Amino acid sequence: MTAQEFVPPDADLEQLRAAAAGCRGCDLYRDATQTVFGAGPGEARVLVVGEQPGDQEDRRGEPFVGPAGRLLDKAMVEAGIDRDLVYVTNAVKHFKFTLPERGKRRIHKTPSRTEVVACRPWLDAELDAVGPELVLCLGATAAKSLLGQGFRVTQERGRLLALPDRDGVRVMATVHPSSVLRARNREEAYRGLVTDLTAAAHALR
Ligand code: URA
Ligand code: SF4
């Protein structure tokens, strides 16, 4: 399984977005509403990578527009990261979920390693098209997609690293905003996210 054959070569973001709408690189397109491609300026200095679209993103076709996105926006403002400089996307572009019972809310399921690897050509194409200085990985799925299966966010969060295979591009992993929303001590988890994002913002100056 791979998205590779669906990715047009040397395409700009609009061409990529149009092509991604028809991707069948793995089975996740079957049950999801639509492909949720990245969003933001093509000349963004920062590229943020989440896990996969959530329920609201799946319905609206835009990344980070639900509760996790609102928390991320707030944390970025506090960290001094200008949202106009940021392109946001996900490691996997279709929503993976289970339907527990009829009429119940769809429940997010973590994408498998196979699905993350299958979707990676879209992320590479976005990195090529945007050419960011800094990549921010939110949570383990994004971090493992770009930094390898052995990467541990809990141990290496907040560190500025070199992005493999891309000269001069830096990368930082931090926690996913959804994990902040689920944390027992939500305020502490939120402060930790803002601390990491602030360190990332300093790297841009
Ligand atoms: N969580 C993500 O990882 N990405 C989104 O777009 C929304 C929620
Ligand atoms: Fe293609 Fe990624 Fe969607 Fe799978 S999740 S169908 S690889 S866009």
C-alpha cells in the first residue's frame, strides 16, 4: 500500500490537494468522508504535522478545525508563533474510526504503521512544495513518521533536531493537543505544550 502513484511530480500545493482527493493508497479512503489535505500558506516557515483528521476535520475537509485545533491555535498564540507563517497537515490524510453503535459518535482509531507509511508520500510532497525551515511533529504518529519508529516523544520532546534527508531543515516533536485535552492535569500538560512551542518559536528568530 502506498500513495506514491497518486502523487503528481513537481506539483504545487493546489495540484497536490486536487490529486490527494482521489487517493486510494490505502483502505482508509473507503469509510472516511473526504481527504483532508494540509492547509496554510505555500511559503510557510513552519510546517506542523498532526496525526490524522478528527471527526470535525473529516466533515469539513480542513485540518485542525475541531477541539484539538482550537487548543493548538491558542498554544501557538501564547508561544508567539504567527499562525500566518504556519502550514498545518497530518501524517495520515483520511479519518480512521470505529462506529461503536448506531447513532453514536464516531471514535478515533490510531492509524497503523502501514497506513502511516502509505500516506507518507503526501507529506514528502508537502515538504517539497512548502520548503519549511522548521517542522513540528505533534504526537507519536507524526514523530515516528518523520523520525523513525524508535522515536520516543516522551523522552525527546522539545528538542531541536535535524530532519533526516533534508538539508538545513530542523524538526521538533511535542505532545499532541488531543493528549492535552485528555490529560488528568490539563493545565500542566498545556503549559508543557506551550513551553515546547516557545522553544520552537525562538529557533525561528
Ligand atoms: N488531530 C489531528 O492530529 N489532526 C487534525 O487535523 C485534527 C485533530
Ligand atoms: Fe491515500 Fe493517505 Fe488517504 Fe490512505 S490515508 S487513502 S494513503 S490519502
